[in-house]
Amino acid sequence: MRRCVNGLKAAAFALLTLLAACKDDSGPVEIKYGREACEMCGMIISDPHYAVELRGGPENRIKKFDDVGDAVTWMEKKGWGLAATKEIWVMNSEDGKTWLDGRKAFFIRGTSPMDYGFAAVTDHREGSLTFDEMRTTVLARGSTSMCAPGQDSGQNNEAQHNGGVKP
């Protein structure tokens, strides 16, 4: 009887391990707007119209950003590059609810939370850029003044953005 119970425990453990390994590690995940911080600058992600998620790296993890420029700059600084980044998800700036494949989206110029000046849209328009064109533009420009040097580790940078007062 004891062998049977131990066998059932081992089988249950193996089944749970198999199910965990089969879980879907793709697609965007929920962002808790107003509570989660940008991986690059540490500021709270508050506007869904400009949200970005990257999935990749050695552990296939999700990284969240408040601006596509921050995501592109972070990828470069951390050495992820396009090959190590399995997925790039950008929020449709027109509805703030629909995730778009970042590599297939188009980017229009305008305002953005960290002043890179790009917003994702579903279709090509006059003056819009492909992901690669937008990426080249962002990297040529470098970090904006909204992202202080040395604040690319995901550390919370609220004191700098709250007039030096920590919450």
C-alpha cells in the first residue's frame, strides 16, 4: 500500500511538472497601470496608449516599459538585441487596449511619456516608420532627458521625478 501511495505521489508530481513546462510563455501580460514601473527609467507606467512589453533573454522573461523608446534603448544597453528578444508587444496608441506585434506595427511621430516621440499604430500612414526605422532613429538620438543617466536598471526613480521627495 505504501508503494502505491508513493507511486501516486511521484506520478502527481511528474504531471504537475509537465503541466508547468507546457504553460504558454508567449504573448503580452497584464500591466497594472499606476502601480508597475518601467524597466528602463523606473517611472510608474500610467498611460496604456504607450505601453510596451518585451519577452526574451535566457529565461524568456517579460520586461515592461512606459515608452517604446525606453524599450529600444534598454534592449541595446542590456545586450538583448533583436535576436534575444523573442517578442515585442506595443500598445495600439489609438485605443490603448489592443496589443500589436511590435515588429509589424508602424510608428507615428508625436508626444510620448519619455519624449522619444513615437506611438504605435496598426497601419502604414504618410510619415509613419517601420519598427526598424523607428529603432534606428531612437538609437541615433540616444536616451532622452526624461531618463537620467544610470537609471536603466529598473530601479525606482520616483524621488528624481517627484522633486527630490520620496513618497
